[in-house]
Amino acid sequence: MDFILEKDITKRSSILEYMRYSEQEKELEVKFKKGKWKGKKKVFKNISKEVYQTIIDSESVGRALIEVVGEQKYKEKTIKKNQSIIHKILTFL
């Protein structure tokens, strides 16, 4: 996996230990040093380079990451819900 590594993340985030981004895989690997996921690594999928860059360029990298992940989860949940409704309608017909 080809990673772009942000080395100075610890200076700009109190909750993130590091972030690694793979442009090829569109995956963002994050290790948390504080909070709910303290000491854990998380891999977020389907993160575009533009979204990654927005996170990195943010004044609060941790807050930006949480906002992006929250928005992504909301979209995925909405898509699943809509697919379920469509499936029910098609099954009914």
C-alpha cells in the first residue's frame, strides 16, 4: 500500500497520534492517542485525496476528521435505508 504520511500531525491534534493516507486505496489509517478510541487504529475507506487534503489543511485535524467520518457514516446509513425502501417497494409490486 502506497502511503502519504503526515509527520507533524501530533503538533496539530490532541487526539490523533498519526494519519496515513493511501491515494491508491483511498484509505485513511488513523491512530488515536486520546478519547473514545484511545490507542486504537481505525481505517476509513472511500476517502478522496481532496477530503484527505481538507482534513490535513484544517486548523483542528481531529475535529475535521470526526466531521468527515460522521458525514460519511450518515451518507452510508441514508443510502442503506433508501435501498431498503426501494427493495420493499419493488417486492410489493
